[in-house]
Amino acid sequence: MTKVSQSKVHNMDYSKGERVVGSVVQGKVAVVTGGASGIGAAVVDLLRAEGAIVVAVDLAEANAPLTDQGGFLQMDVSDPASVEAGFEAVVAACGRIDVLVNSAGIAREQPFLDTPLDAFDRIIAVNLRGSFITGQAAARHMVANGGGSIINIGSVSGLLGNAGRSAYGASKGGVTTLSKVMAVDLAAQGVRVNVVAPGPVETPLVAQVHSAKTRADWGVRTPAGRYGTPEEIAAAVLFLASDQSSYVTGHVLTVDGGFMAQGLPAR
Ligand code: NAD
């Protein structure tokens, strides 16, 4: 018989028919990189509202130490020493890591021939190499603790060739494939790895990177006819963070107003 929990507990085993009614991440310990802005900040807010213990990670300095209820932590995801120390601090304060959301990212829009090599290297270092470094650090703790869920924020620009995005598109394409390999390598140890691939979303990053022409182009190309909100991306992350998605791994969930589905535009 299906065991249904009305009480808010974490780590129900959906594979045994158990399920939770109510909050689906209550008590889980989640680390969210890029948690100070945009999509990451919306994920932090939603997971906290759903009862998770959340550590938001970003480049800015923390103004208070972590507690067993989470908090904010300074970390540069492109720096292995910073990541290693940060994850040790999370485990020391919160006891374990159940969820990692990689939302830290940088972007640039520039024609291929004008893209400097150092700009390419920096975008790969943060978006792709950073996801490898944090993923490895988190997965080591998760494996030792019986499992967990890693959600990497990819992009529709990692799934097809959007103009002017050689570095960014390559980094996000890499994140997509890295996530699939991680999902395969870690499945037996109970760690799930998935990608949420947003279309255009109103955030400080987009305000900085999208020109008026880019906005017009995305508007025509996106069937929903608008940019998404960070909260709409966070809702998809919540599902993948929770045990409700216990049989979902290696998946790329586009949250893009139909961007990837469109052939000829609607008339
Ligand atoms: P944002 O700029 O609002 O937030 C990104 C955060 O990452 C910032 O707070 C920044 O300080 C942090 N960050 C940057 N480099 C870091 C580093 N080395 N270490 C730790 N933190 C670092 O951007 P956003 O739009 O919310 O983007 C979040 C993620 O979503 C990114 O990976 C981005 O590529 C992806 N994405 C965004 C969109 C969009 O339209 N906004 C679309 C697809 C994918």
C-alpha cells in the first residue's frame, strides 16, 4: 500500500511507493550557486519557502557565518580550493548536502571572429569547469550520504546555435553533456543529475547582455511571446530537487516558452 506522509519529512522513498503530500523538499540541505541574483536568487527563495535548509553561494563576501539553518557563503565556482572549503563549511554547519543547484554563470554576446580567447576561457571556466568542480565536490558528499540531486542550469543556447554565443553556447552545451555523463556515472550511488535549460528570462544578466535587437529576435523566436521570470525557472528546479523526480536523471528540461519546439512561427 502506498505510504503517504502528511507530515513534512524529507527523503521519502518514491521507488517504494512512498510519497509526500505538502512540501517536497522540507528539511533537505541545498546549495545554490549564483544564489545572490536572478534565477539563483529565485531558487533560494522558493526552496526556503518550501522548508529546505538553503546555502546561497556567490562571489560577494558573506556578512554572517553559516548556521544549521543555512545562510550565505562566499565562493568562486571556478576556483577548486574555494569550492572545496565552501562545501566542507556547508557540511560542518548543516550536516550534509542533499541538493546542488548550479546557477552561477556569466555570458557574452559577440560574433565568433570578434570573441577574444580570454573571454572564451573565462566563460568556460565559470559555466562549464565550475559545474564540474562543484558537481564533483557535492557528489562526493552525496555519495557518502546515500544520494542526492544535482541540477545544472543549462540554456537553450547550449542546445542549438544561437548567433553570437560561441563561448556561452559551447559552455552550456558542455554542461548538458557533462550532466548526462554524471547522471550515468552516479546513478548507482543514488545521485541524480539533471539540466534545466531556460529560454530568455528577465534577470540582471539579460539586462546587461541582451541588446534591443536581441530582445526583438528572442521575442519573435519564442512562441510564448515574452521572456520568462526567474520564478518560472525555480519551479522546475524545485521538482528536480525533490523526491517527486526520483526516477528522473540525465534529463534536459527546457523551460523556454516553446523556444525549442518551434519550427515555422505561429500565424
Ligand atoms: P545573474 O547574473 O542574475 O546571476 C548569476 C549569478 O552568478 C550572479 O549573482 C553572479 O555573481 C554569480 N556568479 C558569476 N560568476 C560566479 C563565480 N565564479 N562563482 C560564484 N558565483 C558566480 O544571471 P541569471 O540570468 O540569473 O543566470 C543564472 C544562470 O542561468 C546562468 O548559468 C545563466 O547562464 C543561466 N541562464 C540564464 C538565462 C537568462 O535568460 N537569464 C537563460 C538561460 C540560462
